[in-house]
Amino acid sequence: MNDKLYALKNAFIYTMLVAVLLLVPTYVYVAYMKYVYEIQYEFKLKRESHLILRSMEEFDVKEKQVFDYPRFRSFQSGLYDEHFKPMFSLIEYPIENQKVGYYVDNGYGYLVISLPEHRYFGASYLVVGGELSYTRIYQDVVIILLSIAVLIFVLSLFFLDRFALPFQRVNQRLDRFIKDSMHEINTPLSIINVNIDLYNRSNPPNKYLQRIKAATKTLATLYNDMDYLIKNERLSFEYEEIDLSRYLQDRIDYFYEVAALKNIAVESRIEDDIFIQFNPTQLQRIIDNNLSNAIKYSHEEGKIEVILERIGDICVMRFQDYGVGIENVERIFERYYRENRDKGGFGIGLNIVKSIIDKAGIELHIDSIYGKGTTFSYTFFPPIFIL
């Protein structure tokens, strides 16, 4: 996985964990702030009630015949008699509590005040109320949580990068070592193959040299997998038109000596003139890994069938062996997973194949019976398959 992507993923996980841990403190904080806000609102209602009472006290019936009852934009009020029936009220919300005190009911806060008898137009109670709005509290909580989340995310990224730096340096040195080692391995492999070919041209076939050549081809397949694994994230694999029929037959011929080591017959039924739009390097990884695995997991003197055919507007490439089969099909694409460690390899071949076909949109169907054999079927759709 890319280092940056790894850091982003883990920073996000840490941020989510902290957010979950903050849920209880946040709930307590919100409840406390709502309680404080309701107390503050009570003082506001008391202030407004004093304004109303003062207005009624200053009213002189000799000067004015009509009392202009105070009205407020954010509050409502009303006068009630001793039976709590409205004498004059601007309140539309139903007042459930008819005792003196401060109440909050479904987001509506109101204050009930007892009045002296026959002093304020014969009213016994003054009620002042209004809608409580917790929007500001929720906004502040969201801003605080977002700020904490951003801070934690940034700090997580920073510390993950700092902590990962020594490991990144080790990995870089290890990558350089692997690249240099692979280069050193590839050179003698090429020399061995070339010299064997030159010897065979002027001398009768030698079974020992054939075995050496088969071994070098097996090593070359491992080398190519490692090389692809190292370079695939940095390189762009351009598509081109490929004669799949000819290319597949060439790769079968390449593995002839490897199959011959176990006296395995490779039977091919390849339909001519099947073309695809694909990258040669990636196609080689798909074919080589399937042929190599089919040979590796086949029994001595067994048989492998390779089929390429058109079916309507698709083409299917099929590799079938009659070997040991697969016990755990779901895990074979995991990197470094090997069902049989005695067979050798690094467990990266099918992982590479899976990454290639997933990006290209190639469909893979696996039919395997443990102990009897396996069939890998690859379906190419347009536009990869050229009609």
C-alpha cells in the first residue's frame, strides 16, 4: 500500500476513534450548556416581566382610558385571573403548569408570576414566555468537534509520517537491494539461456541442459513477477493491439522445457486471429503465472489444456489442469499466500494477476475440485477484445 494512503487511512481511523470517545463528553457538555441557557432565559423573562409590571404601574386611568399593553418581538405575555383563565394574552402556547415558577416544556420556556389582588387590572397572574432556541449551542458544538477532528487528523498524519520515516528509509534501502539483486540475477539467467540455445544448435539435445534451461525459465518467471511488483506503481502500461492467438502459443512454447521436466503434456486448442487491446507485459504476467502454476501443481506425466475461443462478442482464455486442485479458493489471491509451501514460489503471482484483471475489467471464473484439478477461465469483453 502507498505510504501516503496508509497514513491517511490510519489518521482517519484515529480521528473516528477519538470522535467516538468524545460522544459522552459532548453529550454532557450539550446538556450542561442547555441548562445554563435555560437559566439565562429565566433571567430574561424576569426582566421582561418587570418592564410589563412597571408599564402597568405607570398607567394612569385618569389620563388614558386604554392601556397600551407592551409587546415584544421575542417574548409573549398575558394576564390571567385567579382561576388561570386569560384576561388578556398574547401567548398561543398552551400553559400546562398553573403554579408560580419557571418552566420549560418542549422548547418553550415561560415564567408564572403571582400578582397582588386588585392591583393590575384585577389580574392574579402574569405569564411571560418564549421559544427556546438551542441552535447556537449546537453550532458551537459542531465547530468545536470539527476543530478537534481536524487537529487530531493533522497531528495523526504528522506523527505517522515521523514514526514511519525510519521504516521508509529501511524499505527504500531494501528496494534498492532487491532491484540490484534482481539485476544481478537476470544477467546470469540470460547468459545461461543463450549459451544453452547456442549449444543445442550445434549439438544433439542434452537432457541435463534441458533441465537447466527449464530451471532458468522458472527462475525467470519469478524474476518477472518481482520486477513487475516493484515497478507497477511507478510505470504506465500502455495498451496496444496484440494477436492473442499467436502470443499465447509463444508462451506455451516457452514453457515446453518446464513441462517436460515432469513429462507433462500441454494440449492447446487456440482459435486463430483473436486480437485484443492490451499491454504485453501485463498479458505475459497473466499467461505465465497460469502456465507456471498449472505445471507446478500438476502430477507427473499429467496433462494441461489451454483453450482460446470466441463466444459471440467475447473471447475466453482457459487454463485447465488435472492436478492437486485448490483447497481454499478465496485466499489464493492474497499476497504471499501459498497452499503448498513445498512447491516453491513467493505467493505473489496470482496477486499480480488479480490486480491486473481487476483494473482491466477482465472476468475470472475458477472451477476447482480439491484433489482433481483446477480451471482458470478469463473472459475478455470489448473494447479489450477486438471484434
